[in-house]
Amino acid sequence: MKGLDTNLRLQASPQLSNVFLPKRLTLVRNLNFRSSSSSSSSPAMLKLFSSRVHHLTPAIRPGPRSSVDSPLFKALSQLTGLNRRSSSLGHRVFFCSDSASEAEAAAEVAEAEAEVADSKSSSAIVSTNPKPEDCLTVLALPVPHRPLFPGFYMPIYVKDPKVLAALQESRRRQAPYAGAFLLKDAPSTDSSSSTDTEKNINELKGKDLLERLHEVGTLAQISSIQGDQVILVGHRRLRITEMVSEEPLTVKVDHLKDKPFDMDDDVIKATSFEVISTLRDVLKTSSLWRDHVQTYTQHIGDFTYPRLADFGAAICGANRHQAQEVLEELDVHKRLWLTLELMKKEMEISKIQETIAKAIEEKISGEQRRYLLNEQLKAIKKELGVETDDKSALSGKFKERIEPNKEKIPAHILQVIEEELTKLQLLEASSSEFNVTRNYLDWLTILPWGNYSDENFDVVRAQQILDEDHYGLSDVKERILEFIAVGRLRGTSQGKIICLSGPPGVGKTSIGRSIARALNRKFFRFSVGGLGDVAEIKGHRRTYVGAMPGKMVQCLKSVGTANPLVLIDEIDKLGKGHAGDPASALLELLDPEQNANFLDHYLDVTIDLSKVLFVCTANVIDMIPNPLLDRMEVISIAGYITDEKVHIARDYLEKNARGDCGIKPEQVDVSDAALLSLIENYCREAGVRNLQKQIEKIYRKIALKLVREGAVPAEPAVTSDVEEAEIVAKLDVESPEKDAAKELKEEEAETKKMVEKVMIDESNLADYVGKPVFHAEKIYEPTPVGVVMGLAWTSMGGSTLYIETTVVEEGEGKGGLNITGQLGDVMKESTQIAHTVARKILLEKEPENPFFANSKLHLHVPAGATPKDGPSAGCTMITSLLSLAMNKPVREDLAMTGEVTLTGRILPIGGVKEKTIAARRSQVKTIIFPEANRRDFEELAENVKEGLDVHFVDDYGKIFELAFGYDDKQQD
């Protein structure tokens, strides 16, 4: 039990020895009378025993009987299984008492010991000249853990030399008394260790120490001093009244007495007997208390109600605060009640401890039994020849794995395997190295050394497979067909590293699976987004606990072939942490010159990955490190235009959604106008992932509508031909049932006729997907002065944006330019260049126009919450400034993009396809691109270029003519 201490027993001999244990100690003196003892010792001890019985306090005796016959003492005797008759004269115990008779008994003890031993004995309880009640000024000793109760021993350690000298001086003056007071908790050290607590006690002096002490403590006799260890014996309760001196701390005290109580009170009796009953129950569950209670009840002669309460509180495992509360309580009934509560808690804890111990014992015994049975089973099988030992079985399993492909396995791999198999036989199965070697051999022998899947070199079949799964993506499909054609001409294929870049939802990940199907290769995908540990790529060292190979070795084990298609997803989102740089680790993996001898840290042997086709995906290739990007063949997937999205929705997304919802084609009809409205007003992003979600949402609502209207009849029961013939014969005999079946069939047919086909068109589309999310990007009709439409590229595809310029104020020499719209540094520089070029052009076109010199302008790019950056808006900004300066709007349906230099040259830009798609979506017919981007535009599909009037320029002068050189009549 927690907080329980063993009794302190003293062996009677020429020199009595003291054994001290922490916290609270009980003194037991065993006087063993031998046959060789002097004849005078027996009468002396008999006299002492008689004297002790004579001085027992009859506090709880109901009548003239002695305390030996009292009910309380009998109960305690029954509690320990002992009685007074079984007590030997050779065993005596004395506890300190607060009565004068106890001091006399202690003196008799000293006299009896003098008669027994020739030399002087060092007894813990000595006769003193001043009585305990005469001590009104005492040294204050702090007790760190638990309070000292009257009648119990406690060791403390005194580190202060002054305090230790004062205690020794008190013993020499025959006044060996001090006050033991519990230390209060410090506010900042509630969870500090015992070492820290003792250190804090030693640092406290004078008033600081007095403030940390509880007022109520115990008058303690100094039993012995050995070095810095002082043994205290509790006598009676004290209360501090005032401080006398600081070093050492000396205080005046009042001796506290219990409040008067009626010994015949039924409530007190009942409470005391409940304490005794609880002690009996606790002894049944815990043997740790048995020595305490047995010794105490066997040898003490005055077991009163107050002593019973103190005894219960002292030996239980209550915390310091609860024990101090019992010490401070002077009402005997309340003290008994508090002790009873503490002991009830201890009993519950004992029961819980017993339950836990029993459960653990049952579990351990069950596991031991299972282990013994397994060992016996192994031994029996081994004797019968049914099964060999573990090491032989493992070696046989590993050899069986490599036997079919032994000729294909490289020689250096075979050598390592043979060495590890020999090592495995020499190791003990219980050693940790055995498990490491076994796992290492497991990985080495399970890899597909030299096993390649039969590839498909049929270009026509591959084209059909790619077209079945994806619409468009001609660049990707063409590159895969080239790969197949080269492999067919060579007779074998080589691994390549292809990187598909584009906005989310354009089919980068799904195209990888289709490529694997077209090539007849195994497919394996793993994402490196946020990966920050090099060991995920290169594996862990085998010396680490729980070491594992890298992803590529796991891939080869999973697919079972040495030439799979590996899709490395989100390669532009690689992390970088304390465990290394994964991007640098991928250099070896994705380098065609190095991956033929790829070294995994776990296997520690080279692996040939030259036949593996790597396909990487990324949203923005700018985020990929240049050395890694240099090893890839980048194919950009710009996104889908409206026509492509309509085909994808009709041929792929709608079929999948209809099948997933269990709807038949004849039950629903989605018009082309509805799909077009869905794409234009709800799903403008470059990909089709959001479009797929919206179509699935439509079909879910259609399914709910059909079920509510009863258009989905219950599935007919499946019957065999014999059962069907029996039912028909039965219906022929029983005409009423036959008529009822006909009526039911007719009702079902009428129900089918009543339910109309669900039609989805532009008029009721909002009922299924809600209000439109997007509106027309063209916010000006017509474009006002100072406003020009530009084209921008984003990670989600292309988009249009307006550049707006207006006059803030005009005046002599007030020329200036303010910019807003959350522009990046590059775009801010573009505005300064545009302002300079616009002033230069205006000076050439209208020399007398002082607009820029005398006007303070404000240039803004709408959608201020969206960050914007890049140089491609330079020509758009110049056009906006000139439109405001000349007070002339640009032509309608015009959009432009291009970077401008200070001399007016137009530099190439990126994202031609995305910007073209954005212009078509905004119904723009005239587009201005840099001359250097002519080739990029010509490579676009015809359906993208159809209906557009595209101009390619290399100088801003041509843009000026296209924007402002239109005919006035046409403008009117």
C-alpha cells in the first residue's frame, strides 16, 4: 500500500540497535529471553509487564474490567488474529504517551534494561527531567512529506549545523524535545521533486521558514542523532503562538488537548468500530499493514478513541494535506470520521490493486501457457519430421524464391544472398541481429530481379486505349506513341522521365494510368507532396530500428516486375526538412545515366531502374529545382476549352455519373445547352474536376426525384424454370390469383407510362446546381476611355483582366502616377516603364499635349484581393495610359498581352494557349501577341484558333495602330 512503512524493531541485546526507515516508523522492542540469561532478568521483566498492565488507561472500558477485556481491544485482537494469552513475555512495544504514567513506564523500561544487560543500553525512549507538558519553547523543525503523529517515529535530515548543534545540546541538557511542523506547499513548486523540496527547506531561514510551516504540529522527543539524521518520537499536538529567535528557529507553543467527549456516546462507538471493521477488511486485501496493526494492537495497553484515529491516519497512504487535517482536528468524533474516510479510500485502492494484479497475473500465465504449448508442439513436429526448425524453414523459403530466376539475378546480388543465408544459420533466433538478417533476406529475395512484363508495341491499339480514357491531350498521346514506335523498332524499350505540367483537374494523374494500360505495364503511384525525408526515397540504414527500404524498392516488390510505370505525383511540392533534401535524392532516381545503378541504403546493393518509365506531375514547373527539371521531358497540359469540356462531359463524365447513380439512359436527358451553361457559368477552371462534381450533383438529384415518383420498381425475384412452371400451373388452377397478378402487372405498366423522362436544360439547370457562380468577365460594354483588356496566366488556367486608369487632379507640374491592385514587384516596375513609354509616344503623336506633365493619374488592376505579378501587362498599361491621355477608347473586342521595353520593343510571353482560351471564353475576337509567340500559337489546335483575329507585333507602334487607328465611321 502506498505510503506504508515497515515497523522499526529493536533487538534486546547488550547494545540495542535501531533501524530507521523513511517517513513514519513504529518501534518494536523484542526482548528474547534465553535459557542462559541471568536468573534476575525474569523477575524484572515480569515486574515491568505487570507495571505496564497496571498503568493502562481505562479510557474505553465499559465497566470495572481492565483494558485487556475492553470490547475495543478485543476487536483489535481479533483483527490481527491474536489475543493477550498468545502474547509472549519476550515481546514488548512502547509508544510515546501524553500522560505522566507513560514517562514512568519509560523509566521502568530503562531500569529493566539495566538489569538485563551489563552495559548501558541506548534506548530510543529515555527518562527526561522536564515533562513534555513543561516544554513551552521548542526548536521548530520542518517536516517535508507527512506530519508526525503522536506515538510514531520519523527520521528527518538536518543540514543546518546550527540546528543540529542545538538539538544535540538539548539532549545533553536532558530536555530532548523539539517541534515537528509540516511544510506548506510553495506556489511555484507544486510538482517539484523531493530533492528540490529538501533543497528549498535547507535554504529557508527565520521568518521565511515560519511562514512556510503549518501552525499545528507535534511535540517530538529526540530519540537519537546519527550524523545529520535525527529520529523524532511524537508525543502530543502543539500550536505555534509566536517566534522567539530566528537562527535556529525557536517558537513558543501551546499544548493542544482533545475536546471533551462522551466515551459512552453511541455515535463515537459506532464510528470507532467501523474503523476497526475497515481495518479488518483492508487486512484481507493487503498484507503490508499486517505488521503495523498486529504489533500495535498486541503490545500497546491504552488503545483509546483518539489513539485509534491517529493510528488509522498515520498508517494509511493519505496525502500530506489530508493527514495534516486529521492532526489539526481536536474533536475526537470528527477525527474518527476523517480517519474512516481515509481508510475507506485505502480499501478501495487495495481492491483496485488486487484486481489489476489478478488480471496481469492471468494474462501472463495465459501467455506462458501458450508459449509452452507452442514449444511442445514444435518439439513434437520436429521429432516426427513434420517440420524443421525456424532457421531451416526460413532458409528453404528464401532459396525457393530465388531458384526460378537464379539465372536472371545479377552475380553480386547472388553473392550477398548466399552470405546472408550462411549468416542466418549461425545466429540465434532470439537475437536482434537474426530479425534484421531475416528481414533483409526477405526483401532481397522477393524483388523481381530480371522479370519484365511483355510490352505492347502496337501503336494502333495504344491509340485506341488512350482515346478511350481521355479526350484531347494530343501532345501527351503523341509522345507516348513515339515511345512505343521507338521500342518497336529497337525491339526493346528504355525508361524515360516525362513531366506533365498543368493546372489541377486536367487529367495528369489519370493519364498516367492510361499510359500504363496502353503500354501493358504495371502501374505504381506515390506522391511526394510535402515529403521532407530522404529516407523515403533512398531507404533507411539497416542499423536503425524499424528500418525500411525506399519507395522504389517497395514499388518493385508491389508490382512484381522490373519495368513498371511509376507515377511521381506533385513533384513541384517537395518539402525540405532536417532529414535532408528529397529533391537532391531524386536526382539519382530520375537521371537516365545513373538509375541503372540505383543504390538503396537499406539493400546496400545496386538496382537497375533503367527500364522503368517515370511520369511526374506538377502544377507549376517553376517550383521544381533546375537540376531536377533538367532531367525531365516537360509536356504542358494547358487545360480544356469549352468545346473540349462539352465532349468530355458528354462522353466520359456523364456516363460515369449515370452509372454510379444507377440511372438508365432512357430515364434522363441533359441537353447540350445545359452542359454549355454549366461550363460557362459554374465551371470555368482549366480542368474538369469541378465539372465532374456538378454533373454528379445533378444525377444525384435526378435519382432522388425518380425514387420519390416511383419510377424505380422493385427488383423482380429471380426464379428458376421449374419454379416458374409451377407458378404458372398454380395460377392456371387458381384463377383469382391469376387475375390479381394481371392487375398488378397492368398497374406497374401504367405507373411507368405516368412517369415522364427527366429533362435537364438551361431553364431548369439552377434547380439542380443552384445559382450561377460566374458571370461575364467582360464587364464593360463598350470599353470606356482609359480601360483596356489584358490577358493573364494563372495556375488554374488563363483569365482576362482589365487595366483601368483615371485622372486624380490636374494642374501645372502635378504629373504623377499611383498604382493599386495588389501588384507584385515586377508588375510595379512594368507600370513605371509603361508610364515612361506612354509619355514618349504621346510626345511623338501629339507634341502639344501636356497631359502627363500636368495630370496626376491613378492606375488600378481590378480584383484587388488577388495577388498579381509578371511583366506581360506592359503593353496593356501603355495602351490604357494613352487612351486616357488622348481621350479616345480602344476598339471593341480587343485583348492584348506582351512585355514592353523602354524603347517600345515587345518581348515574348508564356501561356499562349491559356490566354487564348481565356479570350475565347470572354468572347474576344481580336488578340495581340508578341511576334516571338507566333510559333506557339500556330501549334494550337484548330478548334482553339477558330474565329480569332490574331495579330503578332514586335514594336508598340503596331499596337497603337491596331488599338487607335480604326475608322471613325466604324466606331460610330
